Amino acid sequence: MVTEIARKYLRKDKFPSIWCAGCGHGIILGSLLRSVDRLGLDKNKVVLISGIGCSGRTPGYVDFFTLHTTHGRALTFATGVKIARPELTVIVVMGDGDAAAIGGNHLIHSARRNIDITAIVYNNSIYGMTGGQVSPTTGQGYYATTAPYGQFEYPFDIAQLAIGAGATFVARGSSYHVPMLDNLIKKGIEHKGFALIDVITTCPVNFGRRNKITQDPYENLKFVSNIVVPKSKYDQMGEEERKGKFPMGILKEEIKPELTEVYRQKEEEMGVRYEV
Ligand code: SF4
Ligand code: MG
């Protein structure tokens, strides 16, 4: 059934999508579209930007202004768009490798600057499109094509990385807890400043299949539902219980001057104005 939201926001001629059957990416896209719709944003004033990878295909399916850029660089393009046209709503979607490996430096500097961009990380703990290589968020003990004996390095916690770098809104959701994810993305877009939403999600083909979860989409969603815990419950858990689990909900929310506003203020003080 084609819903009203799909009719309104999807580029129907681009379907079927390239995503594998049962991939979590479509669930996150659904949350993103519902959030934009609930906020009543003009779709001609929303810019959706991606890097490379399975997540990188998202903008191609959506009738906003869209940019499909290079691996790890989506935030740099987004920074340019937002500085030039601060009135636009700028949203970035990234994979975990895209955001925290090749794009890690851009992520921390976007967070540090507090530029008003909403960054959504499709965190499935694997490089999906390139065939299942280990990513910076692959947990210890999980298998990947480049970790045939199990991953033994310490993984990144992307939400903690963003908090440490100065992001002013940081949340974690999952593709299993959809109403909550809708709400977190909506709040992230509403937030004035750099917002990051780490979405724990599934890659049934490259992660599930290699990690005895199987390729079954439901089994993969069940796996996700077991590793995320509401923040209020997580805060009560002991160190041992917390192992392999992630707190879910709003992890940080702070009001701080936003970069494009500071930038315009400086222009006024100096009597210069760069028009685009
Ligand atoms: Fe989704 Fe994984 Fe397939 Fe990519 S490879 S579309 S992340 S299931
Ligand atoms: Mg990935």
C-alpha cells in the first residue's frame, strides 16, 4: 500500500530501491519522512545530503533538494549549504564507516562548531555495500569479511564521540523502536545546533548472515531490540550488565550559540556580507 507520506515525498520513478529485502535503511527513511511531515516543513526547503554506501542512496529516493556526495564528506557539503543558505533545513545521512572512519574528522569538527545540521547515522556495525568489512562500530567478537576470527579492537561509540566533540543534541534510537525513532529525528531537526542521532540498525545480508543471526529480517530486528536499552534503565544497570548494550533516548541536549548565527553576527560587526 502506498501511503500518503510516500506519495508526497518519494521519487517514485527511482523504485524499486537498491536496498536488499529486509534492510533496516527503509525503516529509517520512513522515520525521517514522517518527522519532516510532522514538522510541516516545506519540502523545497529541505536539503538531504549523503556520502557513499547503502545509506548514501537515501537522497536519490526522496523529493527534497538532494546531494549524493563522496565517502565520508557529506558533512562538509552540508556545512557549505548551511553557511550559504542558513534558512534551509539541512539533514545528513551517513553509514557507520562513512561517519566514523573516513568521515570521522568531519564529524567531530561539525559537532565542535555547533552548526545547525541534523546528522543521522545508519549504524549497522558493518560496511554493507562493499561486502561486509569491519567498521569502527563493529563490536568485539562479531565477524566480518576482514575479521574472520572475530573483531578484537575496541569499537567507537558514535554518540559518545559526538558528545565529547561538543554536539549539542545527541540521541540514540533503533530501527526496531520506530515511534521513538520518529520522535528523536523530529527533535533533532527542531534543535538549533548540531544534532546527531545514532540509529542502531540492521544489515541482514552482511552482518546478520555472518553473525549467526541469519539473514531473516525479523531475527535481525530482534537482535537490535536486544542490544538497546532505554536510557533510564541503562543508568540503573551495573557495569557487567551494560556490556554489549547501548542506552537509547536523548543522551545530551544543550542550548549554545549556533555557528551560522554567530557567522552572520560577525559579518554585521565587520560590515561585510557575502552573498551567494
Ligand atoms: Fe542493507 Fe546490508 Fe543490503 Fe546494504 S548490504 S542494502 S546495509 S542489507
Ligand atoms: Mg554500515
